[in-house]
Amino acid sequence: MLLIILLASWSSQLCSSFVQDDVETAMDDEIEEDEESDALDVEHLAAPAEKEAKYSKSVITSAMVDSWCNAVQEHAKVGTVRSLMKAFRTACHYGDDGEDESSAKLSMLSSSVFNKIMLFVLSEMDGILRALVKLPPSGGKKETITDLMSTKQWKNYSHLVKAYLGNALHVLNQMTDTDMISFTIRRLRYSSIFLAAFPSLLRRYIKVVLHFWGTGGGALPVVSFLFIRDLCIRLGSDCFDECLKGLYKAYVLNCQFVNATKLQHIQFLGNCVTEVIGVDLPAAYQHAFVFIRQLSMILREALTMKTKEAFRKVYEWKYMNCLDIWTGAICAYSSEEDFKPLAYPLTQIISGVARLVPTARYFPLRLRCVRMLNRIAASNGMFIPVSLLLLDMLEMKELNRPPTGGVGKAVDLRTILKVSKTTLKTRAFQEACVFSVVEELAEHLAQWSYSVAFFELSFISAVRLRNFCKSTKIERFRREMRQLIHQIEANADFTNKKRISVSFLPNDLAATSFLEEEKKSGASPLSQYVATLHQRAQQRHDSLMESSVIVGADSSVFGSKIPENEDDDTRNEEGIAAFSTSWLPGSNSTNKHPKVEEKRKKKKKKEKEPREEAALDEDVVEDLILSSDEDEDEDEDEETPRPRPNVKSELVSRKQKSKKWKPSAESTQNKARSHSKKSKKRKKSN
């Protein structure tokens, strides 16, 4: 019995211990599961916080930029420069379609941060990079870069130079503000020497800057030209050939159409090409020879084919402006032996162009050719028979007869190549042509007013001018010619008196020193007369241009706006002014002020309103302007727009017709009564 009782008590203890162990293990499992679930919850809650922390670290703030800038200026550590260049890359590539924002380590949210990064990097990075690669603070040529490329410093830091130039070029293609582009190119100009190490970047820079040079406004063409000129000077012949070709092509593209507002801008572009030619005259001669030969081939085709299309290739602004630019280059470098051989072929081309179509409608083009020939003769000291071209104009009937087309509008011969038949008959055109002939003929004779042979040289001109005075029926032209003849005779007496006491022969070299002192002082009668003619021509030109807005007038002088050496204060002021907008790369327009937005919306509402009245007014104005062209022939070469029908009268007539078509109340009642009567008669008959 005792054994049975002991076994029972032992089994009950074992069961209780097993149950207690099971309960404890279950509780432990539940506690572990709770701890694991809590840990998962904590990790799940901590994940967005970590993402937010990472995102907040990747955003570039103004404080971060300030700290980088201060560290670079104080210590110039390479790590800080790399961080700043990463921020610069982020700023330049902001808003790109191909840029993955999730993979980018840095991002930018505000335009103020963008402006701060761009302003500091463009202003200071050139000096920082020069210090890293151990270059002088300014200047340098291609040879210095080729020597530098084999050093250890260049191998370590060349990627920073390439990143700076490449990212700057990328953002330059995105910019739309003229001041911002000008400041960027002006600062990149100091780092242009580094482009010698990166030929692909160099070609892209030349292409972009040439585009801004040809199409930019304000100071941008001047800044772009200074950048191109520095490339030609520092990088040598390889870059010079590409830049000169690009300048010439851009000039040709921009001079296809000429008017009063575009004339001085085209002259500025031509002056830029002439300036670059002077950098390397032997290399420029090769290009000038090729381009002048192309012009001669076009003229030869016109002389042999004698078709309208061949004539149009010569008698267009593009061809004439190309002649003008090479005339300017030959005149500018007439003392150089490299460009002297080009004067003769160019003179032959210009003379052939002037005689190609000898009609009165092309008098402006002929006078333009005469001006170019006078410039070449004055600069090279060669005799060109210009007087024949001018005296042939006076013998044409269009300048001998009284005008039949009325007074007409004032004609600016510098901005046209051809006139219409109605303009040809006006008094204003006749006066402009005759006065220009007098000015150019006096200019031509004044160049030889100190020559021993002036009497023989001016004899034929004086005879033909007397014949014009006898044949013309216009008194004011007679007075003008008589005054010119009087000055020619006075100058002949002036030279003949000095020639009596001369002992040398005409073929003697001492003839070149004849009247040398008088020539320096400008004492001849024709020289003084030409000075008064220039003043009169300038007054006439100013009166024509009073109401015109001249584009590029202030930028036609090199360096007038952009000094070679800039002060730090002016540089900072210009940079702050340029990078003070809310523009960001990738945005088509800047963030505008609310008031500006309201005004823009109001303008859009007004534009949505019906514009019939404005259209009618425009049509009436066109009819008034084109009324003078009714006498034009249908086979005229110029394409003149036909006048539109008077829309206002058509609308009024349509309204009147519509009123007539509307039936009145009485007529409808009468029709109804007659219809009812007819129906009753039909019923009775049935």
C-alpha cells in the first residue's frame, strides 16, 4: 500500500512539473513573438524616418553652399572642391529629362541656391583650378597646356577641369536670359585656355558661341566675339581656321536681309571678321582667296548664262555684303604684303558686278559698288576708273528728264539694291542718285587732287559733266554740277601752278613727292569740297534715321562695353545682377510675379475677343500703302504682295443683303391669306 501511495504522489508531482514547464515555455514563446513583432514595428516606423534623413542630407541648402565656399576660399581642400563641383553639376543638369533624380546623390529645390552656386563657381573656379594644376593666375597658350598634360597634377585634377567646362557648356545651352549668358561666357573666357586639352569640347564651344555672336542682343555679341578672339590668339592655327570659317558662315547667314535697323549690326559683324583676320594674316589669306574665288565663279556664271536666276545670285544682299566684308579686310590690311595681291581680283569682281545689269533700277547697287572701289583705291593708292561708272548714270534718261511720279518718299540708298518703277520716276529718287554721284565722283577725284597728272585725269570727267548741264532740264541738278565743275577747274589750276616749276619727268620717282606737304594739310580745293559734301551726306542720313531704332550701334566699337581687365567689384555686381532671377534649367520661363500673371491673363482674354475691327483696319491700311504700286508690270522680278479686298465693305454689303432677305410681318400675313384663298378655290373646283 505504501508503495502504491508513493508512486501516486510521485506521478502527480511529475504531471504538475510538466504542466508548469509547458506553461512557462508557452509564455516564453509568446514573449519572444511579441518582442519580434515590436521590433518589426519599430523597423517599419524607422524606415521612413531613415529615408527622410537620407533625403534631407541629399538636398543642397544655402548653408551647405556657404560652408563649401568659405572652406574653398580659406583652405582650398580638394575634397571641398569636389563637393562644390558635384553641386555645380546638379545645378547645371537640373530639370533634365534624362537625369534620374532617385539615383542622384544631390538635389536642389530653390532658385536662390542655384544662383549662389553658379555665381561662386563661375567667378572663382578658374583661379582654383589654375592653383591646383599650378598654372599662372591668367593668360597662357596652347604650349603651356601641352606641357602640363604630362604632369602629375594634370592627371589628378584634369577631371575637375573637364567637369567644369562641360557642365558650364550644358547650362549655357539651356539659358534664355541675355545678361546671364553674357556673364557666363565672360567668365568662361578666362578658362578658354583649358579647351586646348579637350578638342571635342572646343568644337562645341565654338559652335555655341558663334550662334550667340550672330543672333544675340545687347552686349552678348561683343562678349562672344572676345571669347572667339581669345581662342584664336591662345590656341593657334588649328582653332583659327575653324573660328574664321564659322565667323564667315555666321556673317553670311545674318546678312541675307538688310534694313535700316539691321544695317549697323551687320557692319559690327563685318568688323569682327576683319579683326579676327588680323590675328593670323598668312592663314587668313588662304581662306580669303577661296572665298573671293567663289564670288568670282558666281559672277562668271551670271555673265555666261545670262538668266534671271543667275543674276539674282549676284544681285542679292548676301553677295553684296560678302564683297563688302572683303573690301573692308583688304582696306584694313593694305600695308601688309599678305593681303595686297587680293586687291586686284576683288576690284575686277566689283567692277563686273556694277556693269552686269546696266539699268536705272539698279542705281543703288551700282553706287554701293562705287563706294567699295573708292575705299580700295584710297587704302592701296591704286588708280581705279570709277568715274566711268558714275558718268554713265548721268547720261541715262531717268536722271535727265523731270520726274513724273511726284515727290515720293525719301530714299535711303544704303538699305536698298533695287527700286520699283514707280519709285524710279519720283523726285526724291532722282535727287538721291544725283547727289550720290556728285559725292562719289568728288571723292574719286579728291584722291588724285595732289597728282601731277590731275589735269589730264579730270579732263574727260569735266567735259561729260558740262554735257550733262546742257542736256538736263532740271535746274537744281545744273547748279550741283556747275559747283563740282568749278571745284575741278580750281583744283586743276592749283596743280598746274605747282607743276610749272617742276623739273622731274613723269616717270621719275620724285613725282611721288609732288605736293606732299599740301596733301598732309588737305589744302587742295577738292579736298575741302569733299569735306563739305561729307557733312551734307551725314545730315541727310541722320534725317532719314531719326525715327529708326538702330540695333547694335553701341556695340560696333570693340571693347566699348567690355573692358579687357575687370575689377572684382564690377564683376560681382554684374554677376549678382545676372543671377538674381528665379530661372532654373529645364524651365521654359521664369517664375513671374502675381501681378504680371494677372496682366498676362487679361491680355489673353482680350486676345480671345473677336478681332474683326482690327483686321478691317489693317486691310484698309494695306490698300492705302499698295495704291502706288498699281502701275507695276506683271512681269516684274520683285514679288510684291497683292492688295486684299476691302473686308469692311464686303461685311456691310452682306449685312444689307441679309436685312433684305428677312421677310417682314405684313408680307408673311399676305402670303398666308393668298395661300388660304388658293386652297378654298381648289376645294370649290373639286
